[in-house]
Amino acid sequence: MPARSRRSSADTSPLARFRPRLRAGGVLLVASAIALTGCFGADSEVEGTADGDFADDGCTSVVVATSSEKVNMLDALADAFKESSQHEQLAECATVRPINVSSGDATRFLTAGGDWPDDDTRRWPTMWSPASTVWTDRVAAAASASLVGEPESFTHTPVVFGVPETMAKALGWPGAEIGIADFEALCQDPDGWASVGKPLWGSFKISKTNPNTSTTGLSAILMQSYEASGKTADLTAEDVAAAAEFSRVFEECVIHYGDTTGKVLTRLYDETQNGAGGSGYVSAVALEETSLLNYNQGNPDSHTVQPGETLTPPKEKLVAVYPSGGSMWSDNPITVLGADWVTPEQAEAGAAFAAFLQTDAAQEILPDYGFRPLDASVPLGDLFRAEYGVDPAGPAVTLPKPAVDVVSAAIDQWTQIRKPSSVLEVIDISGSMDEAIGDGRSKLDGAIEGAQATLGHFRASDEVGVWAFTTGVESEAGENIVVLRGVEPLASDKESVDASLDDLRFAHRDGTPLYDAVAAAYDEMVARAQPGRINAIVLLSDGQDTDSEISLDSLVAKIGASSKEGGDDAPVRIFPIAYGEGADTGALQRIAEATGGQWFDASDAAKIDLVFASVINNF
């Protein structure tokens, strides 16, 4: 087949199968529609190939908006399509171009109505391939069935829990059956890992993604309801309601709600490579089997592997725990959109590509990218074996997709029972924040509006505080810090917090005591941290430290103490935003990594709204 003919006969390892041909240029297609949704994930920026890849090649252009883990695979399938009989039957040639759009975000774009949120109409999708038909069902219910056409699955991958192998063995893997109820029991047991004879590992920690934007996060909460109900089919909204307490206990183990699985896995990979084994960070990660395969190959964020790039497998692999009560599957549909911008020629070519994906030629390509073919008789190849942490025979039980109203009930319930948060936003207001960001706003304007736009994500019971820092100011928190709001329940104070943020426009602005501000904020949050909450600092800075008494090394030593082996029952994690091109990304990354947090890149300061929303999605 064409996709295979490009491979060297000497390069036959499973790792080689994660080296698809790259298109020219990088990837980045910016969504400018923050107003369409309350909160995005980090992959909420609509990403696609650069302009050069969308140059007119004389063929009908068929853009496929797809979840990130399928971009590489669809690129290879697009090449194979060119050589297929389905393509030959078209009146003119067609070029399929995958772009990365998270399933949850595409759902919001489509249900909001209007045009696709990108200035370049060449990148408006003809087709959509979310990770699950759950999303196409939601668009059909919230907007119209004609908009999502006739989705048809072409590949699938189960949702599993990735557990470091040593930890899995402590739970009886691979011989013992392990279910979500077993994880829930470890969450409920105050002894945590000590209850199974591993006191040094501390509390049991789970990582999940936000179900509003992530298929894995959505599947996980549905699997919890299945487990609590004891059912393997016919889940109802009443079952979801009855599972509330079970799920609430399960949520208490969550370290934070990752915006993407890739970022959580990258953090775990870095911990593992540095000798910590990851046990101080996370014990189990809800993820798709294909993401686990990528991790064990040395590609934790499932990025596009560059030609000649060498991947280093983790020192300790993750093994897939297929919950004994059953797994949801990401069924990965593809459909031609019934949007006004899709031309008849594009619709015809898209239908031909969808038909090609059902053929044997296409199905045989899927295992090369960690996906399972629909036809169980198609060989899975060398990648699907215990060496890479998976069991080709798993999962033993498949949990069917519930009805749309049940899915909605589960999402609504999660909003109420998710782990509460205590968040201190710390904002740099140094002189450089007056710089323009090119859209009529200053950096400070962007920071204020970004913070304001995310307030609606928090519940009344969540604690939210706001500090600002620069030289020449003083407050009860110390020198160089202004306390706009102490860390306290948000309750009905959203309007007053909004007004307090507006007050920053008139604040004194001078130097950048970045490290001192972080140290003070960390002391504040550690003193009030509670095990039952996600305790976090969101740090925004547009520059480099100029005025601190504490050094970066001393700061990292101070804030990193609780994230060592076994961790802390109430860790405080820091989520820095590197704001603008002048931000010290190296220092901010070290600060994040020292606490088990994540750092976010807002080098294009005009996109701070999107980045702020990505950060807040963790809480």
C-alpha cells in the first residue's frame, strides 16, 4: 500500500510506525471565538497545517477537523486515498487535509451557529472526526442532525487507566481484576497506598481531563456511573443521579483536571526520567489506549515525530488497566458536515474519503498508529502486546454509549461534584504590561479580560483570590504585593471580583519581583491548603525577574519540597502563563515543574483569553 511503501525495509520496529510523512510547515490555526464557549482545553486552539500546505494544488480541498491523536493517522490515510478506487471515481482529484480541533471545542463551534471561527476560509472543515459519536449526537440534539450528516465510525480505541507498572503490580496486576471501585476504595481510604503495603507512595492520585472538552474525561465520568450502578448497559439519568456520592469520592483523588492528557503524560514522563518514578505526581491516568501506546514509545504528548527524531521510552512504562466493570470506547466517527460553506464538490470528495476509510486497505493502516480496526480479524501487529503495556484481548467488557440525555446528566453532575478548588491568581503589573498587543489592547487589558472571562467557570463554593505584584507597593501580604481579593469562597461575588480586576488598569506599575511574589503566594496557599481541594496558583508574568531577594534556585527548592516521593496530601501546584515574547519561559517552566503544575505559552499576547481559559480548565 502507498502508506507502507515509503518505509525503509530495514526500519520495521513499532517505533518506526509513529514516523508519518510530515507536511510542509508547522501547525497553528487560531480560533478567535472565545465567546462561543466558557472554557477551552489547551488543545482548544484550532490547529491546522500552515498556509503553504493549503496552497491550491488543482484538487478539491477537503479539510478534516479531528481530535489531535488522529492527525498523523489521517495524514497517512489521506495519502493512501489518493491511490484508491474511491478517489479514481471522482470527477476531479481531492486532497484531504487534517487539522487539530478538540472534540469538545468543535462541538461548541458547531452548536453556536454561524461561520467557522477562523479568518482563513481555506481551513474551514468539510468533514469532522471527533473521538466519539457522543459529540456528534450532542450537536445533532443541540443544533440540527443535518449539520453533522451521517457519522460513521472507522476506528476505535478503548478508554483505560494507565498505571505505572510497579504500582499496578502492587494492586495485583496482571493476575487480579481491577475495577474503578478498587480505585474509589483507595481514594476513600485515608491510608492511601499504605493500605496495600506501600506507605512511601502517599495518597492515591488520579488524573482526568475536563469532560466539557475531552472525550476521555467524558468517558471516565460515564464509566464511574456504570460502575456504581453495577450495570454494563442501559445506563439511565436516574443511575447517574444515584452514583453521585460514588463519583464524588472518586473525584477527591483527582490531582487537577488536565486540559489535555498529553500535558499530564509529559509531566509524568519527565518525573519518571528524572528518577522519581512519577509516584509523587499521579498514580493512575484516565486515557485512551492509543495515548498509552504513544507514551510507552517515548511520545507522551503524541506530537508529530520529526524525520530523524529519536524517541526515548520512559524508564517505567504505563500498563493499561482495563476496568473489570467495563470500558467505554472512543468510536472515532467521520462525517461530511452539512454546513453552508461546504461545496457540492467538497461533499462528494468527503463522502468518497469516508467510504475509503471502511476498506481493508485503510483498516490495515490503523494499527500502525495505535488504533484498532473495526474488523477484529485485521491483525493488530507488533505494537499491541504486553511489551508496550496493552492487552490485545482487553477490555473484557464493552460499555455502550448512553443516550444523549444521560450524557448531559453526567456532565451536569460533574459540574456539581467535581473536586472543589482554591485558586490564587497572581498577576504581574510591572511597567511592561502597558505595551500594546496589536489588537487595540495593552498587555494589562488582555490579562484583565482573560481573568474576567474565566470567572464563570468557578462555582460559588470554589475559593478565588487575586493578587498583583510590582515594586513600590505594599499590602497585608507584604512588600511589592497588592491584594485585590483574599482567597475566599466566590459565592455571589463575581461582579466585585470583576470590578477589582478592572482596578488594575489604574495601578502603580514599576519593577518585576517575580520570585518574591511566587514565594509569598506559595506560603499563603500552603498555610490554607486543604486535602479535599485542588490548591493552586495561577501566575501570569510578561517579563524576567528584576527585583527579588530570593533566587530562582532557592525558590524552586522551597516550592518543590512537597512534590517529592510520595508527595503531599494537600499540594499547592503552580500554573504559570508566559505572557508575551519577553516572559522568562525557562524560569516559569521550572516553577511549574517543581510543584507538579503546568506552564502555558501565551507568547502571542492577543490570545491570552484562550490561554487563561485553558489554565482554568484544570480546576
